[in-house]
Amino acid sequence: MSTPHALPRQTKPELEHAYSRSPELGYEPPESAGFIRCLSHGFPTPLARWHYHDEYELHLITASSGKVFVGDWIGQFQPGQLVLTGPRLPHNWISMDVPEAGYAERDLVVQFPHAPLASACEGIPEMREVMPLLERARHGIEFFGMQAQATAHWRRIKSCQGLARFGAFCDWMGELARSTDFRLLSSAQLQSEDSDTQLAQINAIVSRITEHLASPLSAAELAQELGMTESRFSRFFRRATGNTFTDFVNLVRVNRACQLLQDTERYVTLIAYDVGFNNIANFNRRFLDIKGMTPTEYRKQAAGRFGLK
């Protein structure tokens, strides 16, 4: 049993296949689901796992609080959190305050593929408004202050079919495309145009990094294990994550430090060593570069955003 302050073990994300989307789990029946698929479910559920899929996903939390994982980002969630994840960006929400009876409804979700929207933009100029939003979604986007609107949008889409459903979907996407109150979550783009084998390799590397943050791990060592030259490994890693190996390790370590700053009262110096930095000056410098603020400033802002004392 994990505790509220424990980081769930990172494993290879599961690829969600269309055939696994059973109506018994909250999906719409295959014969009625079109381009836009609605999903609602409670917690606990088999659907709450570290996974990815080929579709975009709009994900609204309606109950409970806990830990959210999006790519290399680790944070907290509470009712009202709205996140848009891009194709093949791994994600998971883990509730930490589950009553004995569980939650009948925790998640309201809309999934949709990229290709139909991209094709529509070629012939319908008005549709192009959504493309910058979809580009940002590669990192995962968290929107703020939209719980009421998001709930209403989801229920309207769910209740409609045909062109009415598509119109309701476009209304919501247009509102999100115009929103300025959001933040990008994952610094690393854990997605790939490569084969599933290569995607599995990169996710295994990411899992290893996140599970052993304080352990020294070199690109040369990983390259040797994969049977690659170091230069080939560097190209492979950068293509899959958008970062050099060193930058990615620093990103993951800083994000783990953010979780500890939010969840504990440990001294900043101890947190720096916990996540693998050998000196506090280097930790402060990397943290400032990545987060745009010092660890102390981050802790103060995080306490206000998440209601922590």
C-alpha cells in the first residue's frame, strides 16, 4: 500500500487498444462511438493506470485528490482539474483519499484522434484555430478555473450525436484554444514516431531514471546496454524526448524535487541530495533554469495553489 508521500513505481506505460474499451468500464458502445468518444468512470478502476494511447484526451476530475503523472511531470490534482494530453503522452491519476465505497464518478473524458482534425484544417480555414492548442498538447496542458464550463461541455457532447456532437466539441475546443490561463506540464515529450519496440525502449529508460534518481547513470552505459554507439543513442534519445540525456535527467530530478517541496517539509538541501544533485548550488541553478523560480519560491507558490499550509 503506497502512502500519500510515496512516488508510485514507474513502469512501462501500457498502450491502450481500441478493443479494450469496454462499455462495462464506462466507454460508449463501439457501434455508437464516432470521431469523438466520451468516457466516464469512478475510482478504483482498471482504467487508472500508467498508460498512453494514439488519441488526444481531455480529462476532467470531478472528485477526489491525489497524484497526477503526465510524461515526466509529477503533481497533485483535485476536483476541477482539466488536462489535455497529446497522442502517446503517458499519463495517470492516482487518488489518495479514497473512501471504502470508492467514487462512483471521478473522471469525465473525451478522446479524439489527430488525423480528422488535421485533414479538416486543409479545407476549412476556421478549423486552423485549434492547431496551436494541439501542438501544445504534446506536453500536456492543465487549464485553470474551468470546472463548471468543462462539466457543461462534456455533458452536452455526451448527450448529442452527429453534427450536434461535433458542434458541441468544436465549441469546447475553441474555448480552450482561446484560453490564456493554463500551463504546460511535461518538459519531455514522451512520444515517438518510431516503432513500438523503440517506444518501449525509451519508456524503459525513462522508468529507470525515475526509479533511481539518486544513482549515477550515464548515456554511455545505457548506449552499451542497447547495443548502440553513444552518438547513436544520443540521437535516438533526443528524437524521442526532445531533450539531451543530461537535460532530461535534470528535468526529471527537478520535477521529483517539486513533488518533495509540495508534499514534505524537508530542507531544500536534503531534497537536492535526495533527487541526485551533489551540491546545492548546482541544484538551485538547474531548478531556476527549468522552473523559472527558486525551490523556496516554488514551495511557497505550490502551497497556495494546492491549498497546503
